[in-house]
Amino acid sequence: MFNAQYFRTFITLVETGSFTQTARRLDMTQPGVSQHIRKLEQYLDKPLLNRHGRRFTLTDSGRRAYEYAIKLFAEHEHFRHSLDNDSLDSGECRLASPGSVGLMLYPFLLSYQQMYPGLTVSYRFAFNDEIVQDVLAGRYDLGIVTDLVKHAELHVEPWHQEPLCLVVPADFTGTTLNDLTGLGFISYADAIQHATQLLKVNFPGEFRSMNRFPQQGYTNELSMVLDAVARGLGFTVVPRLVLETSPWQRQVKELTLSQPVHETLYVVTPSGSQLPLRYARLLEDFREQRRQALYGFAEEPSFG
């Protein structure tokens, strides 16, 4: 029968070179040490030691058994520490978020993984309802969503606010709703909601609904929506994360508006669960990076 203690005794014996010192170090008797070695030899069905009176040398099987035992206990320690909830630089991170967040958060997590090779990252880009189901099913430990979810089995808290941007082609010179109407609208999954929030606040006397804007196109891939804008096909409204990570930044521009509007991001976790501390550090570091990029030393807008 496999017994890890026999391997531990064998490692100590090889490292001390003495049955007496091994017994002292492991708080055993010398006969107890000898018995462990005999049991290990019986288990492996190979002699491990060439005995020369009180001295010994390792057989070829003994050398191989020692190398295996060292690897065995090293892997055991690595596994044990990987289960430690307080480990900041090792373990698996399983997250899901909408594309608007993941376009910047996922590369940020990969940079962390490069600094801490003990981390592994499993990341899914998904819609809010899919993220909720993934967290409930235990497929992911943490989700980031753009809607305030209410569910008895989930803990939901506001995490970060990202500005919404009205993005137009770089050569667009208009400033009014009529100018935007002439340009047309490029839509995606949350585009109508985002545009309504932003335009209602900044054009309170004119804006009624998004129906006034001809829809010039739609894509379900958020990272591609600014391609259409860059080609002059219309305008859109996206979280600033999308604009900052877009390869078409030089072909588009943000239309300056007087009243900022923010999208609130929420962290969703299973109720009653305690996530490893590495999650808190990763989320806080990313939020701080965004706060500095967006506001410098100014106050971040409060959650509304």
C-alpha cells in the first residue's frame, strides 16, 4: 500500500545519510526508520540501499525513488498552496463579463498572469443573462454585468462606472440632433439603451426616442461596431473602454457633450461564497488603473 510517510522517511534518510539523525529529526526510533525503509522496498519490490555496516549507498532504484519522492512532495506543496484562499499570486481565476469590459480587463488579467505564472485565467465574453447562469451553475466564480441583477442566490454589488461616449466619424462636423439624424445610427446589443441614456440627458428639449435616427447597420460583435463608424456609415454610443481599445481610434472621434453619463458595472458572486483574495486584488487594481486614466486625482462619480 502506498504510504507517503515512508517516502518522507526515505528522503530524510538520504539527506542526512544516517539512520540515527533521521530518527532524531522525525522523532522516531531507529528501528522505526528501518521498518519504514523495509516497507517502502517491499512496496516498490526493489532494494533501495546498499548497506555497508552502519553506512549505506543508494541503488539505482534508490536514486530514482529519491528523485520521484522529491517531485512528489513538491507537487503536493504546490497543490496545497493552490487551495489557499489567501494566495495572491497563484490559483485559477474564472471570470465572465460583457465584451465592453472584457476588451480591456482580459488583457489586464493576462499581464498579471505574465507577472505571476502561478495564476491561470479562464475568461468568457458573454451577455448579462448568460453570465448570471454561469455563476449560478458554478462554471465561473465571478461575473461582471451591466444590469442590477436581483437573485436570492447571488450577491451583487456596484464595482465601477465607465463613461458612455458618442462616437462619430473623424471628419464629422455636426453638433446637433439633426446632424446626427442625417448621419444615421450604428447599433449593437446595448446600443439603443446606451444612446437613449446619453442623448436624453444632453438634448432634453429635443430628444424623444431613438426612432428618429435611421439605423444604418447592426453587429453583435461590439469590438467591430466602430469599424462602421470609421467608414462614415453612422454614429454610435459605446462605453469608453470600447473606444480606447478600438483599432479605429484615428478614424473616429468622441463628440464632446456637456453632461457625462456613466454605465455602472456590477460584480456578481454566489451568495455566501468567499472568493480567494486574488480576485479582490485583481479587480481593485484594474479599477484603480481605470480611475487614474479617466479622472486622474479627481473624484470618481458616485453610484446612482
